[in-house]
Amino acid sequence: ASLLVHSPSRDFDVCVIGKSLSDESIQAFSRISGIFRSEVRVYDASESLLSVRNPLNEDGYRGISHISDAAMLRLIFSSVLPSSYDKVLYLDCDTVVCCDVESLFALQLGSYVLGAVTNLVVKGCKVVDSADGREFPYFNSGMLLIDAEAWRSRGVEERLLSLLSSVPVGDLPYPDQDVLNLFFGEIGYCVL
């Protein structure tokens, strides 16, 4: 609700992605939609999660089964949301929004697929080195600005899942955030 409170223009869709959300939860989002006179769309990711997990497990990939569904959702959002979304602002469900996010949508990512904020909370975060010598700080994956069209066209979801499955279980303390940092530390991202 803080997103809608602090973004009066609301020139964007609010999409909630979950797994087997209860009727009560869906009704609560509908009430929020009515209160703020804004469309809140709910997408069930159950099938996408199942289709991602099963082929990965059957093909011998490692490192997937111990990752929570909630963590997987930020990696596979492009399989859940309609392709009509060309830019996505991903926010963790526990994110408190304190200002209008409209300005984030106006940001141009240039050739980057992802925009992210440096992680200032987790101590000992290492700088990620890219192949061409650029250094990118470790970022927090709780807020990501994503060029969804480029994400899809460049096969980022598949590449992330492949990378994630190639790392031994336990090597990534924050599997979804760490794999995003490994991947985008290599190809680069826009520091917000």
C-alpha cells in the first residue's frame, strides 16, 4: 500500500506475483485496488515455478531445490508477466516505499538490462569484477529496475537459472541475489 500512497500519479500497473494465493489474499488486493482507484493485477506463478523446477531437476541441474519460491520469482518474472510489460520495477513485498516511484520509470538504462541499488546493509559485500575490467558494487535485489524486453530477448531468465544450477549448493548465501550479482557483475548493470 505504501507504493500507492506515495505515487499519486500512478501511471503504472501494480502486479502482484505469487504462488497459489488464497481467495482472501486476492480479495484484499481487490480492496486495495478500489481504495486507491488503481489497478492491482494478481498473477499466479504456480505453473511457471513448476515448469522451471521440473526441467531443471530432471536435467541434472543442481542448486535449485533449496531456493524458496519467493526467491525464484524475481528470476522468472518474465515467464509470469505478460510480454506487454517492457519495463518492470521489481519490489520485494516487504519494501516500504517513501516517495513517488514515477521518476524511476523515467530512468533510462541505456544498454543495460538492469538497474540496481548498491547493497549497504550486508557487511563484507565484495565488488564484482566484469570481464572487461569494470567493477560493479554488490547490489541488493529487493528493488530492481528491469528492461523486461531486453531481459526476454537476451534470454536472461534461462541464463540465470543455468548459472544458478552450476554453483554448488551452499556457495551462495543469498542464492537469488548472489546469482543476479554474479551474472550482472559480468555483463554490467546501471547503478541507481
